[in-house]
Amino acid sequence: QSALTQPASVSGSPGQSITISCTATSTQIKTLQFLSWYQQFPGKAPRLIIYEATKRPLGVSDRFSGSKSTPTASLTISGLQADDEADYYCSSYAGGASWVFGGGTKLTVL
Amino acid sequence: EVQLVEAGGDLVQPGRSLRLSCAASGFIFDDHGMHWVRQVPGKGLEWVAGINWRSDNIVYADSVKDRFTISRDNAKKSLYLQMNRLRTEDTAFYYCVRGDDGSTVTTLDFWGQGTLVTVSS
């Protein structure tokens, strides 16, 4: 059981918005410091899409947005597209220079 | 263009050793902390180890402490992971990951493509 809890799966239709939650279950990481979201396609490396809970790296679509209300962070994808179908992971600093990942959420575009 | 290219993954017997390497290019390597993160095929991500830019802050996950050693050579722009006393549960893709500044406490912002380590008799 990860210290960051994500739903195993979410789904939505093209054009809709979906939200994936990430909840800290350990008091050590409840502040969700350096909270990041990663997108991973099958057979590919993860890609950073949100950092510090709400910031978007250059080149990431503004359809991806993040929010945080500790102990939960959320990733919202608006205007869902077929090629958003992927696995999404949250990650947080866990203290002592260590890191923890959520169990991942599989997004299905119907 | 930022590139991280891992190498060294292989099939190895339990109890044996293996050394992974990661060649970095496209950025100033010694401006960044570096990490190894692993992923069992079809499963989630697990942080393994991190090292700051000058190798004086090194941290390990409990699952690999005292068996794995992370190191770096800034002159060669390379990151390494020495894995000893390997177990079947160490079977995974191993990703080399960059931190966005020189410390180990910062966003993990860029990932290599990974190298597969299989531990089996």
C-alpha cells in the first residue's frame, strides 16, 4: 500500500474533463511537498506534466492542470483526447531526501 | 536536447551483482542531482536512490539499502548504480532520472528510457 493513494482507474469521453486524486496517507508527507504528476504511455518512460502541485513544464498542454488541498492533490485533464489515454502517477517528497509515488491511475478514453 | 541513456540491464542470477550506467547529454550534468527509479513490468514506480551534484548527499530506499550503491562521475557525465546481492524482487525496469537542481530534494523532471534488470535462476 503506497503512502500516496490514487484511484486505480478513471474514464471519460472525448471532450469531457476528468480529475485524478492523490491522497497522502502518511503524516510524513501530508504537506505534499514537491508534488508532481507524470504521464506514462505503455512501453515508454514517464513524462513530467505537473510539478510543485500546480505548475506546468514548458511544452505541456494547458489542458493539464493541478491543484492541492492537503492531504490531497488533484490532476485535471480538460477537453479529453484519445491520446491522453495513459497511466498517471503522482509523486511527493517523503522526507530524508527520499521520494514516494502513488500506485498509478489508468485513464481510459471511451 | 536532454538525453539520459541507461545501459547494463541483463538477466542475472539471485545473489549476483550488476552495474547500471546512465550517460547524460544536452545539459550541464553537475548542476543536477540524479536518481534511480524502478518499475516492475506492468506495475507502479518505486524510487530507489538519489545523489546530489557533488556526491555528498546520498540516499537510498529501505528496500535496497546496504545492497545498492549510487555514484556519479561528473567529468564523464555519468550516473551509476552498483547492485549487489540481487533478489528476484529487484526485477524491474531501472530509470535514470534528473532532478531539476543540484540537490536531491527537488522535482524529478526528466527520465531516461530505462534498462531492464531480470533476476532469475
